[in-house]
Amino acid sequence: MSETQTEETPSTVIDESTTPAPEGTLLAGKFKTSDDLEKAYKELEKKLGSQGQHQETPQTESPEIAPKEDIQIEAPEPMTLEKITEKYGQLYVENEGKLLDSHYDELAQLGYPRGIVEQYIRGQVAESARQQDQVHYLVEKIRLKQSSNGQLRISLLKKFNP
């Protein structure tokens, strides 16, 4: 029986980061190890990143203004439906029952497309007309009670209250 002997050699893991390049060979033309290359790359990233954030501007002689710590900047208050209705309702009245295209554009940016706004306006106009008719009816009813000629006014009352 012939036994084949296999010679076990310990597996060698080569750490490329610390292994110098072969004699006379440089990484990227100027680095002896990949660690050196990586280090240089990271330094360059830092420099470029800081330049992007703080681009140097020509320095002019101007007095330095110390920042005030008590200044508070408040974010604008969000537009509630009540505020939107109030604002654009007033604009509607000021423009004689119309909104301008710029108003519709502003409302669209707030999430209310023109069709929805126009539908809302029609609903408000119809509700206003209904309330107006109801007031006319009540006024006529009061006049009827105060009138000595009630029969004639009853027919008018029926006209306003179908």
C-alpha cells in the first residue's frame, strides 16, 4: 500500500495593507503600501469636503459682528383651514366674487386644486343663498303677523316657503 503523503503547509494570509509593493513598484505611482494610499485618500476627502462647505472668499476688511445669542427664529405658523378660508374668503369679497389665478396657484401649492376650490365656493354661495331665503321667509312671517291684511300676505309667504 502506498500512501500518498500530503504535505500540509500552513496557509499564509497576506495582509496587503501593510505589505509593501514589490521593489521599484509604487501604488498609484507614489505610495509604497495600500495603507499609505488609503490614508492619503482620506486626507484628500477631508480637504475637499471642508472646501465644499467653507469655500474661501476674498477677505475684505469689515468689522466682525458678534452673533447675538438671544435671537430666536420662529418658523411660520402653518396655514389651518380656518386661516385659509378667512384669507381667501376676504380676497373673494375684495375681488367682487372672484379669485385671481395667482390665488388659485397659491391654494394649489397648499394642496387645494382649482376644481376643489371652485366646488367649495359654489357650495358656500348656495349655502349663503339658502340662508338668505330663510331670513326673507322669517321677515315675511313676522310682517304677516303684524299685518291686518293677513290673507294677501299668506300667498306671498307660501311663495318663499315651498
